[in-house]
Amino acid sequence: MKFTFYGHSCFGIETNGKKFLFDPFISGNELAVGIVDVEKIEADYIFVSHGHGDHVADLISIAKRTDAMVIGAYEVVSWAEKNGVKNLRHMNFGPAVLEFGKFHFLPAAHSSSLPDGTYGGNPGGFLFHDTEQKFYYSGDTCLTMDMQLIPMYAKLDFAILPIGGNFTMDAADALIAADFIKCDKIIGIHFDTFGYIKIDHEAVKEKFRTAGKELILPEIGASIEL
């Protein structure tokens, strides 16, 4: 199972011969310029946690080029449809089954509006049951008690959590979240892109090591075998 980091909250996962892409924001990320070529990113499915520009900036162009299925909240997917995307799966919170297996769209505590200012519905995250490894992507969120439900659905192999603070959890809250979801391998995202969310990489890694957990902070453009 391969994880590729495209910066901020955008990443790809290759599993069981399928390519998943999450929250495509590359062209507007100064840290990704010259490292990631958005035109070369491939996807079979694009999962969108919410409608903010730093999560959907490249959604339309990638979806049209790849014909990937766009999956997310009803309002976000409807916005993609209005912008010419044809392969769609509108959702609200709950489980669903697609070709690759079962997954859940689960609540996040954040906000959601689209680049044109329209309502983006409820923000969320995704839990995958039938991939090579079970994993959870929280989307942009603060720490919530609802995360304690995750182990009732699946025993996770890893999780992807925001750690930059200000707009989402910081590393300290993500460490509590790791306990809530009963997962010791965390991939950190949503850090360093803006001034408000810059972090001390070694300090946050040590915080997780001290707690007996692994925090992976991927380099933009890098791939990791999980």
C-alpha cells in the first residue's frame, strides 16, 4: 500500500490496484511548486472532506482529466457537477459500498464553504474497511469525542490527522485523537502551508515517541510504503 504526499491535506493512496486521491490542493500551494506536477496525478476516486479552497482547488481539473469518481458531501459533489464533472457519488454521513469495498463518511467539526461562496454542507472524514489496510482520514477537524466510535467500526492500521492547529487539531490534540481511535501510527497533514500552522517537526515527533506512538511527517512529493 503506497501513500504519496502532495502537500497540505492532499495525498494519494494506492491500494488493491486502485488509486485514491484526497482533497486536491496543489496549484495554489507555494510549498508544492516545482515539486508536484498536478497534470501527472492520477486517480480512480477523489475523496473530498469539505469545500474549502485549500481542499478543492484542483478538484475539477483532475476529475475531468482522469474521469475519477468524486465522493463527498452532497453539496460539494453538486458543486463539482455544476462545474462539469460527470462521475459522482453524492453522500451524507454513513456507510457506503463501492467497487473497492465498504467505507464510512463520518462527521468532522469544522466549517465548509465552496470557492464561489456557496454552502458546502457538513465537513467530514473517511474510514476505509476493505482496503489492504484499514485507515481513517479525519479531514479538517478539532478533537471530538465522536472519534471514540472509530474502533467500534474497525481496528486501524494507520490514520491521517491534521496537526497544524489554529484551523484544526494541533499535535497535542492529535495525540489524544490517536488514543480515541486506538491507532499508534499517525500520518500528520495540514501543517506548514500557512504561517498560522507552522510546526516544529522534531518536537512534535518526540511528543508522539514519548507516548509510544509513531508520527510520520511526509515530505511533499514523497511516497511511503505502508
